[in-house]
Amino acid sequence: MINYGFDAELLSSKTVVITGAGRGIGLEVAKAAFGCGANVIAHSGRVGTAQKLSGITSSVAEADLSQDAGQQKFIEFVKSNTSKVDVLINNAGTMMGRFPADEITDDQYSQLIALNQTSVVKITSALIPLLRAANGASIVNTVSISAITGGSPGSSIYSASKAFVSTYTKALARELAPDKIRANAVSPGTIATDFHKRYSSQEKLEKTRTSVPLQRLGAPEDCSSAYIFFASEKLSGYITGQILEVNGGQLIC
Ligand SMILES: NC(=O)c1ccc[n+]([C@@H]2O[C@H](COP(=O)([O-])OP(=O)(O)OC[C@H]3O[C@@H](n4cnc5c(N)ncnc54)[C@H](OP(=O)(O)O)[C@@H]3O)[C@@H](O)[C@H]2O)c1
């Protein structure tokens, strides 16, 4: 377990709900939250990664969040496991492929929106009563550097869906502030996870690496501390409606 230098009690008595925690950034965030004393309720992924969370939580569900049935399944799972949510981390997402703008099919478009956009809205809406019940809660969404830059060829709808979540986060921050619910987002740059094994060539990644001022690609561990920061009332209690770019300086504006 990585020691982030955070207090092991930082999130004690807090219930943290996280999606897409079976690998990559989400897995690292789940580990970090557990290391800070949180009770973690996780969605691991579609199928086959739940065991990676053993030792961190036994409250783990698998569900395809691009499907209405999967979204409902996870919402019911959370409701049956807790009466309050202190921290909701909407992290599950992916590009699903590189789809040229003149070739993308209706099905590809709908699935991308359903996963990256609709699932975030549905899970958040359904869990607002449990977030209110925490009496001081935090929503942390995962967006992307591509929400600002537009991404690279074949990622137009993915990038636009992350821009939607970015704006949605800001809107939630204003609307839910009276309920003592903060809303922020972490925006990863190029982070070395399975995501890029699927969608980026080694050559493209190396070109990106040399363009990053810090001269390296990010690791999931580079992102997880940003999530813990937003999760903690103690560390970020006066911060809401913000998007934190974690990209080694890849985007400075
Ligand atoms: N890596 C980057 O450079 C980068 C940059 C910007 C933003 N992001 C965002 O960061 C988040 C985490 O990505 P990552 O890099 O950690 O990628 P990853 O290792 O591929 O993990 C993605 C997670 O999302 C889940 N997921 C994907 N499709 C799903 C579906 N249809 N239903 C339910 N769960 C699904 C995956 O589950 P399965 O195991 O079932 O696939 C997995 O748990 C994503 O929202 C991604 O868009 C990543």
C-alpha cells in the first residue's frame, strides 16, 4: 500500500462510493481512500476485476454502466449497503474505440454517451438523498484533459462527453452547496493505464511524453492524491466547482 503521507484517519467514519475501481486510476483511488480509513463501496467494472478490491472492501459490485440496467443495479447496491454517502467518486469511463467523426455509428455514439455522461448523471441524481444525509459530502468526478483540448483524432464524442461532465460538476457545485455537498472534478492528462494500451500506440505515447514539461507520463498514483484532497472536508472544505488538471504541465492555460 502506498503511503501518500495522508493521515490514516483522514476519512475515518466516511463512506466513499467509487465506480470503475477494478483497475487503473479507480483502483489506486480506492486503495488510497481505504488507507485513509474510509469505508469503501465500489463498482469494480463490468466483469472479472472485483477480486482486485479484496482487502479494501467486500462491498463490491460489477455492472455495465453503459446500460440502464447496470446503472440501476449499482444504485440499488449502494442503497442496500449504506444510509449515507460522504464521498461519491464517478470514475468509470472509457473511449470504447477511436471513431472518426464521419464514421461513428448511432450505436457507438449512444454507448459512449450512456457510459461517460448518462451514468454519471443517473448515479449522482439517485444518490443525492444519501449525500444530503452525510451532512457535509463531496462529489468527485473524473473528466479529462481532452474536455479542454478536444483530444486527438477519433475521440470527439469521448472528449465532448467529458466536457459535459466538467460543466455538470460546476452546475452541481452551485445547486448543491445549500445541502453542504461540494462538487469538483479531477482531470487526468495522459496516465499510463490499460486505457492507453487500448487506444494509443507506443509511438504516440512517446511523442506525448516528450511534450510533457515534466517529461513523463502520469501514473494512477499521480491522480489518487487529487481525489483524496477533494474527498476530505479537512483538506478542501472551502473548494467547490473546481476542475483540477493532473497532467505534468501538458496543459497550462
Ligand atoms: N488514462 C488516462 O490517460 C485518462 C485520461 C483522462 C481521463 N481518464 C479517465 O479516467 C477514468 C479511469 O480511466 P483509467 O485510465 O483508469 O482506465 P482503465 O484502466 O481502462 O479503467 C476504466 C474503468 O472504467 C470501467 N469501465 C469501462 N467501461 C465500462 C462500462 N461499460 N461499464 C462499467 N465500467 C466500465 C472499467 O471497467 P472494465 O474493467 O469493465 O473495463 C475500469 O474499471 C475514466 O473515466 C477515463 O475516461 C483517463
